[in-house]
Amino acid sequence: MNLKLLWSFLLLLIAGCTPAPVEPVRLGTNVWAGYEPLYLARSLGWLDEPNVKLVEFTSTTSVLRAMRDHTLEVAAMTLDEALLLYQDDPNIRIVLVMDESSGADAILARSGIGSLQELKGKRVAAETTALGAYMISRAMDVGQLQPGDLTIISIPANEHTAAYKSGSVDAVVTFEPVKSELKRAGAQVIFDSARIPSEVVDVLVVHDNVLESNRDRLEQLIAAWFRALDYLTEHPNDAAKRMQPRLKLSVKEVLAQYEGLRLPDLNENLAVLSGGNESRLFESSQKMAEMMINKRLIHKFPENDIMDASLLHAMETTR
């Protein structure tokens, strides 16, 4: 064997012994203040890109599609969206309660429309998601409206402000930071999640096979999340400065968004998620599922194994 062939053979051996690069766990979100501590953790160097890659989408619809297609391993979404995803993929697990909306999700209308009753005959923009449908459904319940009273126009969240400013809609079902943009444009809140407490909750969802195969990296993710929450509490101004470029809001506006959100800590999460079918979140999911089934948004209730507190319990032992 000549020298050239020998070198080629050795290079092939070396290449065969080199381990394949480990693909990161892909975590998808849309832009939402309740998810922003993930990006804050990355900004502070607590979330390593080789382990967890944050993937930003322009709409919740796109996040759901990516989870269905398994182009994401983990995603942040509302509880009702998780129930919607569960209909197609019962092998998902809810591992963290990220936030509880207490006014951050809202229906905003033009001047002159001061109540839900005054929405009769009006055009209402909403994203084609479970949350959009759920907010409309609950607003109609509270306002004693009938399905034919409103004209619902499907518009992605990133186009809500433009639709309002163009005059093509009279009201918008949306969330921060679009809510603040619409208020600056003259819209007024006529219904928000503060009127339906504990019903609009954001959660972190994982495919169950990923939960088993990437447990170490997911535990690091959860630790980075709670560390970022602590930082937001202890250094609010610096945290807001780091978050404002993505949210496209001033520091003051960023901090104002968290007035309409609760961000549960580890102990609250353990209390909400632990206990299987006796957990508080499972109870909430059953109530929400019942309403969604009645409105024909979904067709089945979730099983109790949709809740998984194992990553939280791992955090409990390391603190």
C-alpha cells in the first residue's frame, strides 16, 4: 500500500471515530412576554445553544404546526392549544406552567364600542387558534352574545395592528405586545383575561420520547427558566432592557406587560402540576376541555398522564 493510500485509510478511520454532532433540542415560541424569560436566560448566557435552540415563530398557529410535524421537540403555548395538540398527538407532556394571564389577553375595539353587547354586527379579527376561539367563546358567554352576532375574520397576530389601522375590522382578539400597540392606536379594552381568572395559562409542552432521551438538557432548561424569573424580579430594569428589542417596546412598556401576568415559581409549579389527575392544572384542563368540547373545538378529554412534574421534582432536589 503506497503512502497516499495509507493516509486516506487513516483519515477515514479518524472520521469514523469522530462522534456525530449532537443536535440541539428545538424549543419554539411566538413573541409573548410570558415566554420572554427564555430569551432573557439566553441573553445572560444561561441557555446554551448547543443544548437548547430557541426558534421564534410569528404566530401560535405556526408553533402548533411545527409540533405536529415534529420539527420542534418542545414548545411554549396556551393550555387550550396544548389540548388542541393533544387531539392529534396524545404523547405530549406538560412539564411547566410558564404564566397565567390576568389581563394580558384581550379584546380591543374602536372608540364608540364600549361593551361586548355593542360588538353585535361588528367585524372581529382573531387568530385561527384555540386561544382566539376560546377568548371569543368566553366573551360571548359573558356578554350573552349568540354565534351569529359577530363576523369573525381570521387574521394572524402579526397582522392585527395593520388590520385595525386599515379600518377593515372593528375589534381585535389579541395579546401583548399587540395589545399595547392597539391601545396606542386608540383602541380600548372591552374584555380581557382578568375577567376569566386561571383560564388562560401558558405551558411548556414536550414530546414524551424527547422527555426521556433528553432529560439532562431539559432539566438545564427548566433551571435556566427559574433563574431568569429570579433575575427579572431582582433586576427588572436590566431585564427589560434585554427584552425590549424583541418585544419592540420601551422599558416601561415591557415592565407594564408583566402587570397582567403571573409567573409561577418552582413551588407554585409543583403545587399546580403534581398529583396526576388530582393536580390543579389537570382539574383546570378538564374544565377547559369540557367547554372546548361543547364548542366543538376538540373531541376528547386529556388523560392524567399529560401532566409531568418530573423535571420540577429534579429541580427541587438540586436547590
